[in-house]
Amino acid sequence: MAKYVTISCLGPRPLVVPADVSNEEAIERMIGHWQAQLDRVLPDRPDLIVLHEACDRPDPTFFPLERRLSYYRAREDRIRDFFADTARRHACYIAYATHTEAEDGAWRNAMQLIDRAGRVMGTYHKNHLTPDEHQLSNILHGREAPVFECDFGRVAAAICFDLNFDELLRRYAAAKPDLILFPSMYHGGLMQGYWAYACRSYFAGAVSGAPCTIVTPLGEVAASSTNYYSFVTARVNLDYAVLHIDENDAKFPDIKRKYGPAVVIHDPGYLGCVLMTSESADFTADDIVAEFGLERLDEYFARADRSRHEPGHMAP
């Protein structure tokens, strides 16, 4: 059955706060900054809002490390609580990316996922830091790659530099979440589409000072912010299947004849696979896969690889 979710990604440049203002003033300015940003997307009633990496850190060019640590300790959870209140009042999820201090005094580069009731339902800690993040800021690498169960689907996260490392990608490719959240200060370029395709997942990138993007499981950009506006909102259907064309292609005309516009089969070109979605309230993409005996992309690749390793199939 069609499973639509409306996603907003916000990537304004970091707020400039003079280092000589009080912590209280800095916190109030940051909350005001984010209220203004949220006001741009809340009228679209998003199910999920993704904020960029370190979203409540003042621009470090004007706010040096020691000053930031004082601000963070005064801030505590106040800005998170502001986002939690927004999530509760607007019945949406918010991915809040920030720096947090652990009980042992070390820091984490984290994304806290706030649910529609305003509760933190889980936290992802950035697995792969740049060297300076640890050496200069005492931030520790994360270990876990959790997948969060939201009411619209399964959600994973990667933060900024994470996008360069296959170890985390392999873990998510095995888990196959419906959506990967990407709070960042770095865009990633072709890596966004690569991750989406490798994981057969949608990808929502909130990138400070660069285009925010929503990418399909075939690696296509479905929506993007622009040079004029640092936010984007798009509605995507998470009831989908990724299928190779080989052998499935002969069945596509029968599917369309029976179900017409209730099933969309999208070919991006050149990739050899399609994204099939159910637009119906009566059946799912999985139902169509079962009814017509379709083979998913990963099943097809696995079958091809098994054939390669059968006796007599490989050249000596």
C-alpha cells in the first residue's frame, strides 16, 4: 500500500554569534535562528525534519573552541527541548544533530532522533571522525549503526565524513533501511547516490551551506534546495521494490495492464533496474512481487554470483 512520507531538510549556514555575548544570549539567538528556519517548512506538514550537522553550534570562525565548550555546557538540553516541543506540537519527527558531552567528559558528534511525541527515540554517534575532531575537540568515534523503527519506515543515519567509509555502508546495505538520514557540513557529491543505490534506500541530506537533497534508491535526486533557499521538502513513497530488468521485464506489461497507474515502474536509464512503487491503498509492492514472481535486484545479483561459482562455470 502506498506509504507516503513528507521529508524536509534544512541546511542554512552556521549562525554567526559574536564570542563576547553571554551564553544565555547565544542560546536565545540560536533558538530564534532555528525557529525562523523551521517556519519555512512547517506549513508543508512534514513527517520528518532533518537538520544539518552540529546545527546549534555557532559559526566556529567567530566562536572558538573554548568558547563553544562553555556555551554547550550552559546550553545542556535546552535547544534539544525546543526541537522536542516543536516535534510534539507539529506531530513530526526531527533529526537533531549536535555535539553532546558524555559523563566521562568526552564528546560525541551525535544525531538524536526525536519522535512525534517529542521523545528522543534513539541516538546515532558519528562512526568516522576527521582526525581533528578527535585530536582538537576530544570527540570519540561511535561504534553502533542503529536502525530506528519509525511509524512510516526504518531509518538509519550517517554524519558528514561517515560517507567516505565502506565499513558503515556495508552495515547499512545489509540492514536495508527505507531511509538514510545525512546531517552534514560536507555534501558528498556522487557518494549520496552511491549510498542510496547500495543500500536500496531513500537518502535525505541536510547539508549546511550546500544543496540539501532527497535521493531515490536508484541514486537519482528527487528534490534539492537551491542557491536561493537552504531548505527542501518532498513527498516520497516508501512502498517500493528495486528490480533488475532481466527476466522481470517480460512481466511489466502484464502488471501495467492489470493495475494501470496503481503501480509505477520507473526506469532511470543505463542502470538496468527499475523502481516499482505501489500507489494503491489495497496492495503493496511486495504483493506485486509475489503475485508476478518478480526477482529483486539483490536476489538477481546473488543468483548470478552463485552461478559464477558453480563447478565448470569459471575459467581455469
